[in-house]
Amino acid sequence: MFFVGALSLLLLQSTNAQRHDADLMSFVTLRIVVARMLTPPVVFLDQLPEVRALKWEITHHDLTRAAPGYWFVAPYGQISPEEPTKKYQQYQVGPYIYDSDGMLIWAGAPLYDNRNVFDFRPVTNIDGETHLSFIVNWDIDYSNKGHGVVLDKNYKVEKDVNMLLDVHDFNMHEFNVLPGGKSALACTYREQEVNLADFDRPEEMGWVVSGGFVEMDLETNEILAQWDSLDKIPLHESVLVGQSDAPAGQPGWDYVHINAVDKNEAGDYIISMRFTDTIYGISGEDGRIMWRLGGRESDFEMDFTFSKQHDVKFVSSNGTHHVISFLNNASFEQSNEENLSSALFVELDTTAMTARVVRRVNRPDSGLTRLRGSVQLLPNDNVFVGWSEWGYQSEHAPNGDLLTTARFASERYSTYRAYKGEFVGRPTSPPDVVASVYGTRNDDTTTLIHVSWNGATDIARWNFYARAHAQGSSILIGHAEKHDFETMYILDGYMDWITAEAIDKDGKVLGTSQVIRSEVPQNWKAVGFTGSTMGPTPDDPAVIAAIDKSNTHPSSSGAKAEDQASTGSSGSSSAYADAKEVAKAVNQAYQVVRNVGALLVLILLVCIVAGIVVGVRFITNRRKTRSYQHVPAEEGMPVEAIPLRSQGPE
Ligand SMILES: *[C@@H]1O[C@H](CO)[C@@H](O)[C@H](O)[C@H]1NC(C)=O
Ligand SMILES: *[C@@H]1O[C@H](CO)[C@@H](O)[C@H](O)[C@H]1NC(C)=O
Ligand SMILES: CC(=O)N[C@H]1CO[C@H](CO)[C@@H](O)[C@@H]1O
């Protein structure tokens, strides 16, 4: 009777969960549900992290000219951390790597327990390898102000720096690891009280949020350099506040809104202030403003305009002549000065004081990026632009041709910045395998294997092995090309003690899973099995493999059936047809389980009415399920205003 309850709960849960999540991927290997029975009989459902990565909508205009590499994004629903009671249970926000077809490579959400991260990027300037860096959001209980993290290719934390200053949080805009990886730049926001003399009101005081940056030592967490706008950028440069505005209380006028910082080889800095429409060159020697580009007090003769810019970076610089890149969103929440946003590459001559646009990439859908965004020059001279909202991003050839556009299938998420780059990922945990066995007769069983390896790149195919018993030798039972994050493999027979082996394109073994037992129905009779109540016993894979070699039974192995229609890239068409048959059989088996389950819901209800305690965690699971619908958005609030002001914990 109790397995009945367990089964029904499982079924209820899975049907509920599917309602509001068509825009999310789901996986067998990353969604592990274990039903355990104890004496006295109480049903537990242990649910490990469920990873639900975002799906993409992608248009490739010319994939042949796209730069090699993966996409690095950090989707979030709302910027501020959520209260524990409302905490979003499913793992969708956080650092994610995809390939250019939107295939998931790494779901990093479990690493920081579903916390928001920002500015997730590949870092190539430390040594010969690609590292990963990002900012982890502050804790809701304010036990941590957030931190900057660098991971190695094994996804191990290499550097983890805290924000030591008197600021509210580790600001979300920038974590810029400098060449060599010894230090990194970050933005700071500070609440300060100022005299309004600059607005000809010397008798008045008001609060402002100043903008600054720090250079932090990644080893010691020491602050190597810091700079703040308060005594450097007067109020009247701001386009957000005016001469006659009433003074503000805390947190104060967000009068500059720093959103990017970079450093050149000469040791000077470049910063972007969104609310002065200005890019500033800051001397590394004494912190003075060397020049202003744009805004009310531009020092340059310019052949262009820009406003509300983001992600200002040096492309090249020799101290006097610079090429810089930035996103000219030309707009913010309340108004726009231009009709569309663009990525700009500008050549600055700081001797003649001229600024010329050398490259412009317009937003492909002619829209406006009012918030956030990023621009990245790729090694092959393509430009990769993150337009931010809904993860909209595009890649452009040197001649301006649009190569790819993509966005999240979901409008519930955005990413602050988006990056592209090559990366080798070698997780230290083994591949994840799940196998299950179905069947109605002893001679008619099917084994369904799912395998994935979160974060592993370069897997070309999977080899599958089984054993006749725990100590049996491992026999190759088949292989499948990897075409998706998770690979499904179906074969005839009851295979057990299964392992999966990840193989790269040269045939090298990248990693091997642990030996796992195949899951079987809790009650074989209930799923229509006609043989003994004990169910079938595991087959000897050596026998099955031998049959396969003799080629009398093409469907028994080597046939691949994937979730989506197969690309038919491997296996003969007859093998594929056979695999489809097998897949159908398995589906029917699922169907049987489902129908049985529906009947059992009734029985379950009877149990509950009778006062029998079944499934103490039913309520818990319902709450988890419901939170699929709870996708927070900061309604009615200017998104960037929320965590960026140095407010105390709310
Ligand atoms: C910097 O580059 C410009 C243009 O390429 C060149 O004219 C100038 O002499 C260079 N300055 C230094 C200090 O190398
Ligand atoms: C923006 O678009 C409108 C209508 O399409 C046009 O009349 C206007 O000139 C454009 N403004 C700019 C600054 O390009
Ligand atoms: C093309 C362009 O950049 N347009 C506007 C950008 O923002 C500045 C300053 O706010 C406006 O003056 C430009 O017209």
C-alpha cells in the first residue's frame, strides 16, 4: 500500500511541475528522486538539486564565420537576493555555459545554492588556460557582502575575495581580473553627505551615492588602490539631478552610477559613469581625471555621441592613443536620446584630443538596451554583444555582417553581461548516470540509460558498460554520439551495474562514471509484469554483446534514440528504426505506470482520509513545485537602482 502512495506522489509531483516551465530544460541525470521505505513504513522523497537550465531561441545567419567558443551567461530573475521563505528552489539562476546551439555545457547554479551571480566570464589573461570569474550576490541576511570568485577548469575555486570596504555590497557590475591574475577591479557605491555648493546652495547638505572603484589583491584580499567620485566629479556633471532638485536623504542621489572599470598597461584606469554620460580616464599615479569623453564637459573633438554607456574596456592602449569599446545604450529607464542601441569602438588620441568611431554595431532588432549590456571583441575580430534583457545577444563579423542572434526562450530572465570564448572544462566529479529497467515479460525487458557530465567539454561520444553481477567484468554494451547535454541510450535486456565512459573526438577517455545499479519498478506486477513477482533478473551483458557481434539482433545494441528526433548521424537506418521501436516500448511502459498511478491517486486519497500518514513531505514537495511559477521580477522598480545603492539590509 505504501509504495502506492509513493508512486502517486511522484506522479502528482511530476505533472504539477510541468505546467509553467516549457522554457526550461529538464534532465533525468540532474533530477534524481529517491523513494525509500523504512520500517515502520514511512515514505520519504529525497530530492537532490533539480537543474532547470534556460532554453534558447537562436538564429544563425552564418555559423561558418562565427568565432569558436561557448556562451557564458548568468541569468537572474531579480537582482536582490530572495528571502529564504520565498527562495527559488529550482536551479535556473547563476553561472551557465552553453554552446552556440544553445546546448547546455555547465549549470553552475548548485555551486552557490541558487544564488545570483553577475559578470560571469571566461578569463584568458592569467596563464595559458581559460579560467572563469564572477561576482556572487550578497546574502539576504547580510552575513556576506558578496564576493568575487575565480574558478579553474576543474570548477574549483582558485580565488575568492570579499569586499572589505565600508560599502553595502560587492557591486554587481564588474569583476575584472587583470593580466597575470594577481589583482582585479571592482566598482564601489558609497552613501555620502555633501554640501550642495556646486548647485549654488552652499548652505544646504544632501546625500549622494558616489561611484568609485577598487583594485583588490586576489591573494591577500588587500585593497591596492581605490578611487571615489565624491571629490573628483562635481554634481553638475550629472544628467540625473538638477540644480534646483530638493536635497535627498539616504541613500541619496545616484548621481554618477559607475558601471565599468578597466586598466591599461600604462597603469591608468578608464571608468564609465552612466549618469554623467561620460567615460573618464583616471591617472594610475595620482587618481586625477586625465580626460573626459562625452557628457557635459567632454575634452574631445568627437564625431559621434553616446549616452548611458556600459562595459567600457580598453581594446588597445599605449598611454596616449587608445581604442576603447563600450555599449552605447543611448537610453535608460525614463528616456532615450537615440532610436537604437549600439556597440561602439572608438579611437582616442589624447594628444590631439580627438575621438573617432572606428566600428559601430547596431542592435540587430533595432531595439534599445535600456539597462545593462556588454561588448566583447573576439580573437577573430568578430564582435559579441550582450544586449542583456532576456539574454538577447548577437555576434557580428568584422565587415558588420550579422552572424548570430539569440535570446532566452524565457522572458522571466536577463543576464547582466554575456561573453563568448573558448574553454576546456574538466570537472572533478564523475559523469552522472541513471538507468532504469522496464518490461512485461522475462524475455522482453528494456534498459534505459541517461548520462551527462556537468561542465565537461569535448565529449564526442559515450561508451556504456554493464556487468552480470557486482564483481563481474565490465562489458561494452553500446555507445552513443553526444548531441546534447544529456544522452539517452536504450537497449534490449536487463542491464545492471552500469558505467558510462566519456570519449573525446580522438578516442581518448575523458572520464568514467561510478558503477550504478539500474532502477526497477518497486512492484513489477503493478507495472504489468507477467512473470514472477520478484521481477526479471539482470542479463549477462556478455551474452547480449555476443549476440550483437553476430549481427542477428541489430536493435540490441549500438542503436541510438535521443529525446529529439535523431539527426541520423550514426547507425544504419534500420538500427535507428529498431531503436525507435524500443523507445516506443519504453514509452508504453511509462504510460502503464502513469495509468496505474492515476488509479492509485484514488487509493492514496482513501489512505489520507483514513488518517494514515503517508508521505510526510508531500507538502514540502508541493511548495517546491509551486515555486516554478514564482519567478520574481522587480516590478515597477528601476532595476539597476535596487542593490546598487548602499542601503542597509532591508
Ligand atoms: C601610440 O600610438 C600612436 C598611434 O599608433 C603613435 O602615434 C604614438 O607614437 C604611440 N605612442 C607611444 C608612446 O608609443
Ligand atoms: C527615430 O525614429 C523616428 C521614427 O522612426 C525618426 O523620425 C527620428 O528621426 C529618429 N531619431 C533619431 C535620433 O534617429
Ligand atoms: C546618437 C546618440 O548618441 N544620441 C544621443 C546620445 O546621448 C547624448 C547625450 O545624452 C545625446 O545628446 C545624443 O543625441
